Amino acid sequence: MVVLGKQSALLKTASVAFRSAALAVLASMASPIGAGAAEKAPMPPKPPVTWIASPNYDDRPPGTEIDTIVIHDTETPGIRLARTIATHFASPRSGVSAHFIIGKAGEIVQCVPEDKRAFHAGPSLFRGRDRVNDFSIGIELVNAQTGYDPFTDQEYAWLARLVRYLVARFEIPTNRIVGHHDITNRPHVKRDPAANFDWDRFLVAVGGSPVDNYARAVENPVAKRPRPM
């Protein structure tokens, strides 16, 4: 009986030791997974840009977070190059600018640093906040705004790359990516981007969904106004 008692105690001790070792192995296997899940995905790289600086910008109001992206088109029939539009923005007499311009071939020209306020939106309102320039980044797509001048595959591709970078850098929700027409106080004049811009294609490419397109059109009170054709 004494021998059996010793054997039973040894078996019990071994069982406890085995369970402890097994739990330690499982914990060591789980730790990297848990740590990895908590980490943010790496920030997409900023696409290559050509700088043609515009003087038409100033500082954002102190403490203002960048939380909105406004998509424009240039309303310029016959123009293909982003550089052509940037030359206009480079003139102090024009009084206008955007942070980025994307040409028909997908080339990106940057005119204003992201942390500065470009003059792209004009009188505007988005979800109860006016002066959308204060908290947004403006991107121009070269297009005639006729409704049948196509936005090229290169424009969509490089726009998506640029916006993915901006969304990650500034933590901008994809339902805060809007068109100029959605925020302007002059929708009868500012119709960009043109009606043939494929919002669903673009939003899916930047990690959003058609639901964000619905939010863009419905959640913004300004966007409820009839869109002129």
C-alpha cells in the first residue's frame, strides 16, 4: 500500500507538471498571435509625386484634425496633364489650389503640403460644419466634367493609392470621402466630380464599400439637394 501510494503521488506530480508545461507551450504560441492582432497594419507608402508649389494656401485653424477628403474634377475639356492645372494653381492671381492633382495618365502633382489649408472647397458645409477647407484634403482629377469624358483606369488606380495613404496617415473614415458637389453651398455651379465618376469602384479600391457611397449621399444634409444634370 505504501508503494502504491508513492506511485500515485508521483503520477499526480507528473500530471501537474505536464499540464503546466503544456499550458506554457500554448501561451508561448498564442502570444505572438495576440501581439500581432493588436498591432496596426503598416501604413501604405505615399505614391510618388511631382511638386509644383502653389502660393494659395495658409495654416489650418489651431487644433484642427484632418478628417475629410474631397474629390474634385478640373472641368477642363482637352486637358490631360496634371502639370497644366498645377500651373494655374501656381499663380497667385488664381486664388485657388488643391493639395493634389491627378492627370489622365495617373501622374500626381502636389501643390500644397497636407498639413496646410488649400483653397479648393469654397463656401461649403459637411455634416453641420462649414469651411470644409479647414479640415479636408482636396484632390483634383483631370476631367472635362461633361459626364462622358472618362476617368481613366490610371486615374482610378493612382487616386486609390493616394487615398489609401491619406486614410491611413490621418485615420480618415471612408464614409468621410466626398465629392465637391456633396459639400458645396453652390451645387448648381459646382458639380464635380462628374456624374460618370464610379464611386463604388473607387471606394471599394480604398477599403470602403458601396455602403460608404450611400452614406456619402444620404448622411450629408447638403448632398440631399437634387443634383443638377
